[in-house]
Amino acid sequence: MHTKIAKKIFIVDDDQLQAAMLEDCLTRDIKHEVVIYATGEECVKHLDEQPDIVILDYNLNSVDNGAANGIKVLETIKKLDHAIRVIMLSSQEDYGVALLTVKKGAEDYVIKDETSFEKIAAICAQ
């Protein structure tokens, strides 16, 4: 029998309602430690807290027009600590975008839909 281990998870999403709903899903069965950031820059400032997983929205500029997009944040995270698992979350259903994020180091690419939170929770439980 596998014991599900709680992880430190950063959610980076400028949609605070979406982020809060994802946090609720992630802490329902396993009491993960979840921290929410509205910008990638805020997340990067806290990487020294050594998250196990970063769930990163692809589009990150509705709160701050100057905010870096998900690709730039992914590149920065991987440059600073290649071991951090990054899951991209996006409404972009473009195969090229998904492929690019994986090439840049994302572990997975999840399209925002009615099952995306459960998919992310399953990935985080691994």
C-alpha cells in the first residue's frame, strides 16, 4: 500500500478564484502545503523555500501587465533549480504550446477544463 506524502506546492495563477479552487482540490485528500502567487516573479522570489511542485499558469498578465508569461517563468525556475517539478496549466489547446512547455522542462501540460483539477491532483500525488 502506498502512503500518500504531502508536498509543498506553489500555484502561480493570476486568477485568484481559480487558484483557490485548485488549492481546495489539492488539499482535500492529501494535506499538501499550498502557497498561491499571482505572478511568476513572486513565485521565483520564494523558490528558496524549495517547493516540490509548481503549478504554473501559461498566461500570467491580467493582474500585472508587465508580468512574465508562463514560458519565461518556467525557464527561470528550471535555470535556478532543474529538480523542481513544474506542471503547466493553460486554456491554450495548441499542441505547439504544449510541446514547447515540455521541451522547456515542464513535467506535464494540463488544459483547463472540468477535469483539470483532478488531473493535477493525480500528478501531485505521485
